[in-house]
Amino acid sequence: MQDHKSRTQVQPRSRRAARLALMLFCAGLITVGAVFYLWQRYQYIRLGFEVAALRAQLEQLERRLEPLQVEADFLSRPERIDALARDTLGLVPPVPSQVIVVEQDVPAADLSR
């Protein structure tokens, strides 16, 4: 009969231990889920601020780009370049005897030699 008593006492303890282990596992699972959710939320907010900062930077760069494009268009005008070449560098158009026309009727296969 003692065997019967010891079995009945062991079973409730093992059930309690199993129940406690299951409760701890569930609590751990809920904790891990909550921590993961909070981490995701933090990343979402952090990336939102980063995107806003990058958009502001993009707007600022676009505002700086427009005057630079206008200046580049002004500086690359052919009339301006021609005037600079003549006045500053002293360049003049070539006379017809200085112009050499190169005609290239060689097929592409002959160029590899």
C-alpha cells in the first residue's frame, strides 16, 4: 500500500511541475512576442524619422540644384564659349587649308588588325 500512496503523491507534484513549466513557457512566449512587437514598433518609428529627414534633405538639394542648372546652361551657351575662345584665348576659326577631312570607309573587321 505504500507504493500506492507514494504514486498518488508523486503524480500531483509532477502535474504541478508540468503545469508550472507550461505556464512559464507561455509567459516566456508572451514576453518574447511583446519584446519583438516593441522592437518592430521602435524600428518603424525610427525609420519614419529617418525617411522624413531624407525627404527634407532631398528638398533642400533640389532647391540648390535649380540655380546650378541655370548657371550651367548659361556657362555652356555656344555664343559665350565662342566669345571666350576668341577674346580670352585668342583662337580663330581655321582657314580651309588647315582643315583635314578624314574619311573612314574601312569595315569593322579590318579595324581589328
